[in-house]
Amino acid sequence: MHLQTVLILSAIFLCNAKLPRLRQHVPELPQYLAQNSHSSIREELTKYLAQNSHSSIRDELPKNLAHNSQSSIQDELPQYLAQNSHNSIIERRNERTNRIVDQYRTRHRRESFNSRSYESGLVWAHTERLDDSGDVILRWVNTDSSITFRLEARTRGYVGLGFNSARNMRKADLVVAWVDDTHGNAQILDCHGLAFEDRAVADEVQNYELISGFQNDTHTTVEFRRQLDTCDKQDTVIGEDTLQVLWALGPEGSDGQLPRHVQSGSRPLRLLQPLAKPDSIPLKHWDVRISNFTIPHVMATLFWCKVFKAPELTRKHHIVGYEPLIDSRPIRSGIPVMEKNSLSPVHHMVLYECNEDHDKRQWNKWSESEGFLGPSRPGELATCATPIAAWAMGSKGEFLPENVGIPLGEKGGVSYYMLEVHYDNQELHQFLDNSGIRIHYTSSLRAHDAALLGAGVGVSALHMIPPKQRAYSTVGICSPECTNNTMPEEGINIVSVLLHAHGTARKISLKHIRGNEELPRISEENNYDARYQQSRIVPGGRRFFKGDTLITECTYDSSSRDKPILGGYSATQEMCLSFVLYYPRTELAGCYSMTPVVEFFETFGVKEFYGLNMMEVEKIFLSSGTLDSLPPQLEANIREHSVDGMQGDDQGVGLMKGLVIKDPPEFRNKTFMAHLNEMPWVEPLLTEQIEKTLSKGWHMTFCKRRDDSWGAPIQIQNYPNFTEITRNEASEKSCNYKSVRLPSMTTTGGTASRNTLAAAILAVCIPIIVLR
Ligand SMILES: *[C@@H]1O[C@H](CO)[C@@H](O)[C@H](O)[C@H]1NC(C)=O
Ligand SMILES: *[C@@H]1O[C@H](CO)[C@@H](O)[C@H](O)[C@H]1NC(C)=O
Ligand SMILES: *[C@@H]1O[C@H](CO)[C@@H](O)[C@H](O)[C@H]1NC(C)=O
Ligand SMILES: *[C@@H]1O[C@H](CO)[C@@H](O)[C@H](O)[C@H]1NC(C)=O
Ligand SMILES: *[C@@H]1O[C@H](CO)[C@@H](O)[C@H](O)[C@H]1NC(C)=O
């Protein structure tokens, strides 16, 4: 009670309409150009503006631009340029054209590669299909400083590969390679995408080195390498973050010319991720799957919980990996059909170990039942709280590192597990579902018993992301009291982490605080893509002591949204979680925080609602938005505003839409959601203050044990005071721009230094990769 009072007094009253109104912070384009000192940006923009009037010309490049015969380049490029309007640009271009020709001459001498049969014989550590049908296969292997690729593509034209943070070629790092049909010469060209146009231009410095290239009747295969960090601003640094890997195929017979691609696509990948491989010894498997469950078309968000009996094992085994089993069939005219490429509504699945009591009969009965709707499952199922496997859309499954396994059958006899499946059915189709998880386990025990710990921001509507923000952060704290109470004297060892949020998240990091010092990030993703959720191995592991603090921080880009995004399980809502794999196993299963209710509403200037006092509101949020014993008028209000009816776990979203403001008088009679929607979110002073108050202010912390009891009492505490590390260790590196060269390979001769290649920029590559 005392704490609450302190809270209320210290809350910052922000939204009192007296805020200074700032002018719009988006200057007009010309103004922007005039003011912007970055000449490269200005150049590209000017170029773009100058060319924009002739869009049809832009798409048609000279046919033989890059053909072996230099005369054709010389003939056609000026012609191409002459078609562009502005004279001054043409002059500058002519000058550049000559330089490009020079560049090509040099390149032909140095990097043509007549190698129908040559292959590096490298052992490829990774192989991924970039497209759905397996027409484009990327293999790679890296050292600490460089990465070598092999690209096999079903084309006899060119093949393009690219790296970007976005799923398009704007400002992407691109490389184009081809083998010409007549001479069998392979070529490679380092390019980048323009910022304001889907077009590729050659880099000033060529950082890719061709190793080999050949084609057969169907495929073009090239091998090439580069530094991970080329120190070239026109190249992407290949690091720990997720990259969108772009690909494009040219039409048949397009060697030496670069007409528009005929096929393209992208895939999120982390190229440097070490992979945990399945054991070489045979594994047993246990399929945990929903059977013949019909997902009604009226439900956009549906949580289904089903209890399973574990295989009967006489002694302890280790779970070492899992794979998703996705089997969702759309129901057409009452009949489930197998449809190629039909998207499954399965959004995520978590398998929990249950801490069942002695009444095995009851659990047996549940395991034989079809399952339960999340919100109406039997209360005892709350003891199924220890996550064993967490799968989310975009993951192919996981294998654990070789030194750890999750115990199975440890207690001897029967034990029970619960599979929770989140169906995200925004399109409102009807499906027959048989999805689930295949658990791989082994009797040859590994060195350590591991467990998963869930941490981050408690899932509730209070986890609000304002609209119109480029980078808005939220944090969830795992408190030192919690880790102090639940962890062993010698601490735990963190092995890997799965970072989880939804579509607007761009960065997630897992911070480690000891005392008032931040240690290096346990894991960090600066290019988050919700469609690619693979866990991240923590290199060398991390020792985490009792009393240390764990902070999950998520940064969202909501600039395309008009309305605030509320926290929740639906794919249209947001989350900020990390699932931490560690050993030895402890009693701790979940460790979260959220903004205290009173603090939250005060931040938006709201003091009182009709019908419910703040304590009652808080109670509802703490029970995940359950609506027992509400005043009837309010309940009706909430049901009316609730998106899913009361079918899914609501997490308080309905409440936000149903609560009507009483005090202060300025906002009286508005619902809280209407009030939120009307806030001037484009005012940076307002949103920065809100972000700071909610993330760096008070947190209500939760510490859940495996048996659903509290490991530490619910507490309200301030964001910890610690010295942040400024940059993560690995990224601190001095780069001498343009001075780095690949060590020369025996396969490439020539004396000219690549770095002295003329700085030529023009349309030598063409629009390669255009995505939705
Ligand atoms: C052509 O090359 C591709 C990629 O290297 C290979 O998969 C395919 O089997 C080859 N086809 C023939 C007919 O050799
Ligand atoms: C599911 O339904 C199909 C067809 O209706 C049936 O053949 C199958 O046995 C059912 N599976 C289970 C586990 O009930
Ligand atoms: C941690 O727990 C011990 C008892 O196990 C207690 O003596 C100590 O004060 C606690 N420290 C913190 C920071 O809570
Ligand atoms: C708010 O609503 C109540 C009852 O519905 C009404 O009596 C009151 O005048 C309204 N106040 C304002 C400021 O609109
Ligand atoms: C935070 O810690 C630093 C250094 O330990 C100290 O100087 C500072 O006063 C602390 N701030 C607060 C608000 O406690």
C-alpha cells in the first residue's frame, strides 16, 4: 500500500495539453537536400530526381553493356545516357562511362574465370535453399574474418545475391555473377542498391573475389568470397544479426548483359550462427500433436491446450531437440483439403512440463480429452509452467548443444506435458489441424540437465507501443531478488537464447547486470525478423550468478501504424520475451515484469475510471484480464469492444477499450482506448517521456516457480541503476575504409591493385531484386 502511494506521487503527469507543440520534423525534400551535408545521399537523390521523368528508359539498359566486346559498351552506353534528359548529368556521365569501361577492361583481365571443371573442394558448413522449390541453393563456410559462398542456381543467365536489413534491394549490398555461354568465363561484380530506386550500381571498391564459376545445361554455379567486414560503406557487415538474404536470376542467355531478372526473392538468415547438429547415434522420437481439431473460421486468435502422457520410460532420458510438425488443412465446402502453399495458422507452440499432483487419474483423463480452450482450461493446468520446447513461426526446430539435454522420464512412471498451440487466423478460414512438435530424445545421457526459463515483459495490454515511432523501446526485468531466491550458490550457465517478439520488433537484446555494472550482452539481435525465429547460441556460454539481473529489451518500429499497439498473444499485438536455455536446472520457470497499473494510467494523465477503482483494475490485469464479477454495464462494454469476443486470452485488451475515464475532466466520458488513440504521438517530447517513464521507471516483477508458486513475492521496484556498456565487445573495431584487401588467391592473377579501380558508379547492374 505504501509503495503504491509513493508510486502515485512520483508518477509524472504528462498529458496535460500544456506540452509545447513542436513543428513537424520532416523537412521538405529540397530543403533536406540543401541542408544535408552527406554528399553521397545528395548525389543519389539528385540522380534519382533527374532520372525520374524517364522511368521507361531507366528500365532498359543497353543490351550488351557488360559484354566481352568493349566496343559495344562504348557504343551503347553514351546512347543510353543521351536518352536521359539533363545535359550536365550527361557530361558527368560520359566521364564516368569511360571509367566504367576501364573498370570492365581491368575486370575482364583479372577476374574472368575459365573453369568448367574447377571446384574449390571446400567443406560447406551451411546449406540453405533460398527459394521454396530449391532452385537457388546457397552454401557457405566462414573463418573469423572472411566468408566463402557457393551459389547454385537454376539459370543459364546471371545470378544475384544480396544482403540487406530490409526485404528489398534499396541500399542493399549486392553481388552479381554469371558464366558466359560462349567462352565459359565466369565473372563477378560487387554492386549495391540505390537508396531511392530499385536499381543496382557497381561499388566503387570491388570486395568480392571469384574462386570458380561454371555452368551446365541447367545450372550456374559460382564460388566466391569476401571479408565479413569489408570496411566498405557500400557493403553490409556480415555479423551476428539476422540478414535478409536476397536472390535474383537473370533470363536465359543473359550472360554479359544484365536485363531485368526473371525471378527473385528473399530469406532471413543468420550466416554466422553455429549450428547444433543432431547426434550421430540414433534418436528416439515422441510426437506431441493435436489430432483432428477444427479451427472455427470465426476466431482470429485461438489458444488450444492439450495434455499428453509422456512415453513410459524406466529411467531418465535426455531431450536433445525438436522439430515442428505442421499439418493444417483448409476446409473447403466441408472437406479438409491438402493445399500446396496454403499458410498454416499455427503461430507458435510451446510444450510445457506439468508439475502434476498425485491424482494421476484426473491427469490421465485430461490426456485422453481433445484439449481445452486456453482461457477455460482446468486450473490445475497452470502447473504446466516449465517450457520444454518453444517453437515459433519460421523456425525449423532446434537441436541442443552437445553438452546439455532436457530430462525426460526422470521421475520414473508416468508424467504429463501440455502443448499450447497459438493459432493466428486473421484471415478467418476454417482449418482441420493436426500440428504439433516432434521431440527427439536419447538414452545416452549428456553432461548436464538443462531447462528453459522464460523472461521479458509480462504479456498484457499494458505493454503498449505508440504509433509513429521509428525506435521505441520496452524492457522486462528479471529481478535480483528472484534470481537470488531461486538459483544455486554457484549460479547457472546460459547456453542459448530464443528471442521472441512480433512483427514491429526490430531489435531485441538480453542484458546481464551484476551489481551496478552491465556485463556484455548475452544475446543481441539488431535486425529482428519475426518470420525467422531460431535460437542463438551464446558463444562460450555465460555464467549467471544468483542476485544478477536479466533485462530483455525490445525496440519497435511502429512508424507505419496509426494506432497504438497493445501487448498480447495475437500476431497483431506485441510481445517481448526471451527463452533462456541453461544448466543446471533450477526451480525457476518464468521471470517477468510489467508497468504497475496505477503508474501506467497516470503516465497517460488518467486518474480515475467510472465503475472500477485502480486497485480493482490492477486485479483484473494481474489475472490476465479475466472478467469475473465486473459491474454488468462495464462487462457489457468490454464484451462489445473485445476483438475476439471472450474466446482468446484477452490480457486486458477488452478492459482498455471498455474503461471510461472519470477524472481528469478534460478526458471525461472517453474510453481509455479512445484517449490513447487521440494522443499526439508525433510529438517526440511526449513519446520520449512516455518511453522513459514506462521502461526506465517502475516495474512490477513476477517470479514464477515450476510448480506455479512464487519464487519471490510480487514487487514494485525501480529500473536498476547500472552503467550501460556503450557498445557490445565484438562490434568495437577500427576500420580503415577502403584499405582492406582480401589476401590474394592463387587462382586470380594480375598486378593492378583492386583498390585503385576507378570509382565508377553507374547502371551496370540493373534492377535485380524487387520484392513485394
Ligand atoms: C548442374 O549443376 C548443378 C549445380 O551444381 C547440379 O546440381 C546438377 O546436378 C548439374 N546437372 C548436370 C546435368 O550435371
Ligand atoms: C482424424 O480424421 C481422419 C478422417 O476423418 C481419420 O481417418 C483419422 O483416424 C482421425 N485421426 C484421429 C487420431 O482421430
Ligand atoms: C539473497 O538471499 C540470501 C539468503 O539466501 C540473503 O541473505 C541475501 O540478503 C539475499 N540478497 C539479496 C540481494 O536479496
Ligand atoms: C459524461 O456522461 C455523464 C452521464 O453519461 C453526463 O451526465 C455528463 O454530463 C458527461 N460529462 C461530460 C463532460 O460530457
Ligand atoms: C546510480 O549509481 C551511480 C554509481 O554507482 C551513482 O553515482 C548514482 O547516484 C546512482 N543513481 C541513482 C539514481 O541512484
